[in-house]
Amino acid sequence: MLTKRTVADLDLQGGERVLVRVDFNVPLEAGRVADDTRIRAALPTIELLLEGGARLILCSHLGRPKDREPETSLRPASDRLAELVDAPVVQADAVVGDSVRAAVDALEPGSILVLENTRWEPGEKANDPELARELASYADVYVDDAFGAAHRAHATTAGVAEHLPAVAGLLLQREVDTLDRIVEAPDRPLCVVLGGAKVTDKVALIDRFLDTADTVLIGGAMCFAFFRAQGHPTGDSLVEEEGVELARKALAKSEAGGGARLLLPVDLVLADRFAADAERRESDAVEVPDGWMGLDVGPRTAAAYSQEIEAAGTVFWNGPMGAFELAPFASGTRAVAEAVAGARGTTVVGGGDSAAAIASFGLADSVTHMSTGGGAALELLEGKALPGVEALDDAQ
């Protein structure tokens, strides 16, 4: 948990150059930002610094470029930011170099410079000390507000903090505090809803929540690893073979008692292929015949899971219940989303596909906290140290 200084504690006199690591890794369509959730999430920190008269230098990655790929430029994100803030926004043409230094020198108080995609520099992912040192030379203070990248030990998430006074942004602080509370001091009962495709992605999370939660609800394609472990036929359903033994161990741990109840679907929605126009069949059991695949939880499961969610004091949801992107197979995920949105307790959605799902149903504003970091959220909840957070602690 972050207990030291945040951006709110800075005593700005006006004119300070502040390097802010933001998470503008946003989806683009036709050269424009398709979803500005992460940009909006950074606004409280940005606006607080602007109010103090700071000169802001923002840095972020976007996508996974192997070189300086124009289609991964941050210009669309800069253009969207300019529409959201009452301040001049300038897009740099590089991450570091003479042109960037000139742009930094030209910054006026209350204005913003956005550096290019940090992953255009090979030293970013390698946490190159020279890159970190040059970036730090542009600023007087470093603020990390990129929770979505906090699980990476990169030059802009960890290295820079070794060279500047470093504090957490408002978003990073809120993310860490909210997720820490789920593990350390949740309002009971704690109901954890996990979906998606792979047990291996979430085995550590399942194991930890079997110790700390009251109920763990499993959905999505990962449930078929559990069904395979129980001996149920899974037909053509997506089954992660590596996950079957892990699922078997999780089932044994739950059956041993003393921890959370582990609930699996009791009915399914089947299809003859993965397509919106596939033949659809509701099954009142979990056995999947050959030639069919499970693409959603069934209505009895959706009702039972909703009841658990509605009774909870704290709900954490990560992963859809099925192929929600295909309309005929979205009912289970929609039911969970509506239950989470209407729950009486604290509700946290853990980024990734579950965040996309609840947003697609128009319910994002009805949850207590929508995490901006899928991988970072999972690692923090698993008990792993986040390099971006540890770097701030070490710097203070």
C-alpha cells in the first residue's frame, strides 16, 4: 500500500517541470481514440498539476511496436487529451533527443508536452539507465500515475524514479488502496467472480482467494478445465490442457474446507461453432456433447451467481462469463454485470475484458471502482510486488 507522498502533497510554486508517466495505451480506430477511459482516468492528476502552474511532460507506451511504427504514435491520444483539458497540448516527435529538449524548454506554465510512444525506444523495456537519466533531465519531479504499467520494471515506470523526487499520482494511489483493501480488509462477505479463458493466467489468484474470500465463482472458458478435471465431457469447448491439473488442485483445496466456497456453472449455453449466427442450444447440465462448444453460462447459473453478488459486502470481478462479444452468448456476462452494478457492497471490476463488458452494457458508472490495469491488478492481488510502486517507495 502506498503510504507516502502523492501528487496532492507537492508544494508547487508554479513553473516546475513535472514528468508524468500516464497510461495512454488506448485502442485506436481509423487514427482516432476508440475508448478514452484511460485518458479520462489520468485527468484528476493532470488537472491538479496544471492548477499548480506546472509544466507537464507526459510519457506513455501504446501497443507493442518493434520500432518507430507511425501507427502506434501517441498523437491520437494527444488530440483526445487536448479536447478534454483546458490547456495547450503539444505532441513531441520523439521520446528523447534534441527536438524533445527544445520542446521541453519551450513549455509554458500550465501547458502539456506529450512524448512519443516510449516503446519506440529499445531502452524502455530494458530499463536502460541512460534513457532513464535523459528523461529525468527534462524534469524537476516525477509522478507515476500509470497503474496499468506498474507491474513492468521499465525506464519510465521504475528507472526515472532513481533520479528525481518521485510521488504517486491520484489514480495509482486509488488503484493500490482499493485493491489492497480487497485482500486485507474487505467488507464481508467477499465474493470473487473469475472468468476468461485460461486457468493458468489466474491460478495464483484462485489459490489466494480460496484462502481469503467467502465465495469464488468461476465462469468463462476456464470452467471447462474444471469440468474436465471432474470427468465431465467438454465436447469442442475451449479447454486449456495445462489448466486441468491446476483446476483439480483448486477443487481439492476447496473440498478440503476451511476457505472459500468454489462454485462452478450448473448449466450452459452451447453452440455448434464460434460465431454469432451459430446454432444455439441451452443445456440444463454441464456435459457438452461432441460437435458442440460451451460459449456462455446458462440462466440458472447466471441467477445463482447474481444472488451471491447481490448479498456480498465486497465484489471483485475479473473475466467475462462467456463470449459476450457475440450477442447470442452475452446473457451470462450481462447478468453478472447487472448484478455487480446493482450490488449493495463495494464493487471492483479488474480491468481487461470484464471492464470492456461492463462498459459495453452502459454500466461502468455504477461500480465503485473500475481498474485501469488488468495485469497489474491481478499481480497486486496475487501478492506480487509491483516494480512501479516499489520504485516510488525506494525513491522517497
